[in-house]
Amino acid sequence: MHPVATGVLGFVHCGKSGWKWSIATDRAGIPIGWEIVGANRNDCVLLEPTLDAIDGRGLLDEIDTMHLDCGYDTVSFGRCAPRSVSTT
């Protein structure tokens, strides 16, 4: 059975169809910013547009700490992080 049909997507496939969502929530789990792109995009390119969406709602200054998916826990994250995000 195809991995998409089973819901098991443990790999990145360049031709993967569908959508990828980047959603930022507050402490209560309420969405405060999001970005949606094609499923074949790298997570890294979603960070800055998601933060821009939060900023557009006037909430960016209220963020003290961000917890990101382990996919951002790489050496290359420093290259994709917006200048306003401290990676330390």
C-alpha cells in the first residue's frame, strides 16, 4: 500500500502532493500564526512566513520562548532562522 494511503510519511518525496502547515500557537494551543505551502517544501522555509503572520497580528513581541519541532534542530537551522530569532 502506498505510504500516503496508510498515513505513514516517514520520508520526504520530491513529488509528494498535498499540503504542509506551519502553525504557531500560544500556551493554550490557540493558533496565532500559520503558513501553508505544498508538501514537498522544506520546513525551514516556513519559519519566517509563520513569524511574519504572528507579527501581522501584533503578537510577535509577546513571545518569550519558542519550542520548535526537532526538524529545526540542525546546523542548517542557523541559515534559515530569521535574524530576529536567537538560536542559543
